[in-house]
Amino acid sequence: MSNFKSTFNFFHFDKIDSTNKYAIQNINSFESKTIISADKQTNGKGRNNRNWVSSEPNNLYFTIILKSSNDNFINILPNISQLMAILLCRVFENYEVKAEIKWPNDILVGGKKIAGILCETSIKNNEIQGLALGVGVNLNLSENFLNKIDQPATSLNMLIKNSVDKKNFLEQLLNEFSFSYSGFSQSGFHLIRDEYKEKSCFLDKKIKVVIFDEIYEGLAKDVDENGQLLLMLDNGMQKNINLGDIFL
Ligand code: BTN
């Protein structure tokens, strides 16, 4: 078993537009398992072209570059962000905070967002060059700042009533990653499916799924062996969902 120091290479910026953008633009210059982190991002990206507010240096903004290590890489690609969602929840547990996953990879505490994951792929000549797995975690935000975010949000310092050491949080997360990634990259989602379901907050609930301009409503029945959401539509038909946003 290796710990995070021997697993990763590190590049840190005081300020950058987006660690994900930088990772994708320079993917060929970096080895797999390189961490690009920043104290601030001037154009932090969220899922679905949203903005990720990244002006507070005591929060965590980083991207892991991952490249193919075996023939199974293409199969596990869609689920890497779901693995990261589980690992984030595990680290929050170390602070005695119960975080939950909203499919596919939003991290919430008490229904409020505390962390987000943006996974982007770089493809050239039909070949996958690598993956940018971007993670933003609200570690130290004021009540005032949280109120300005355009969705219900919380921050770890608010929950534990103490400031959080971001280096320490990152180390715990990267340790979890280095222990789990190799097994996951060989076996895929089914290895983590039970834990993913256990940590999820949407199963057996009536939800709304928005996929571009389509909206589906129904019961979130299950998450299958591939990490897809199985939605029982109000008309009794089942729909397998592999992209989109869900609303509880
Ligand atoms: C989400 O919308 O939930 C995903 C947010 C992802 C934010 C992180 S911060 C580090 C990395 N760089 C970016 O520009 N975005 C991701």
C-alpha cells in the first residue's frame, strides 16, 4: 500500500483561471496522478457550464490528472467522479460530519452543497489523452459568503465550529484515493456500488431529472452496476439515466 506522497506529483498556483482548464490544456506535459491546485481561481468551472466561486484561499480547489493505466480505463471513466464522491464523504466522516451524495456526484450536508466534482476528458484523434478530475470543497467560508452563493451551500468550518486546515483535508482525501484507486480501476463501479448507495440521499425519493431541456419525474429506484440512476417514471416505465442533474 502506498500513501499519497509517493503516489502523486504536485503543482500549486497562487492564482489561476481554472485548475481543470489548465490540466486539460497541458495534459500531455503531465504524468498520471498529478495534482494541480490553486489558492484562488478566477474562472472556476462547475458542472453544466456553471461557475464555481473560487475567491477564498482557505478553500480547496484542485484537479487530479488521470491517464489510462489499463484496458479497463474507458469503462471506469464515467464512474471516477462517483468514486471521488465516496472518498469525500469518508473524509467528512473523519470530522464527524455526515455528508451525502446527490447523483451523480454532488456532496451535500443537510441538503446544502459542501463540495462539487467536475470530471472532464481530453480527447485527441479519437483517443483519450487523459482526464481532469476537479474537486472544490467549502472548508472555510463565512455565513455572509455562503448566503451569496446561488444555491443552498454550507462549509465544513460552519459545521464543526472551527477552522479547517486545508492541507490536512487534502492529505486525507489523497490518502483515501491512493488506497482505493487501483482496486477501483481494475474492478469498476460494482466494487463501490454498495457504499455509493449507502451514502446517497436520493434513493426511494420522488425526484426530478433535468437532461438539457428534457425533464423527467419519478421515483429514484436504484443505482445500477454501471453507476446509472434507475428512475421509475410516473407512467410506470423505467428510465436509465447516465447524465443530467437531479432535484429532490
Ligand atoms: C460542481 O458544479 O459541483 C463542480 C464544481 C467543481 C469545482 C472544481 S474547483 C477545482 C476544479 N477547477 C475548476 O474550474 N472546477 C473544479
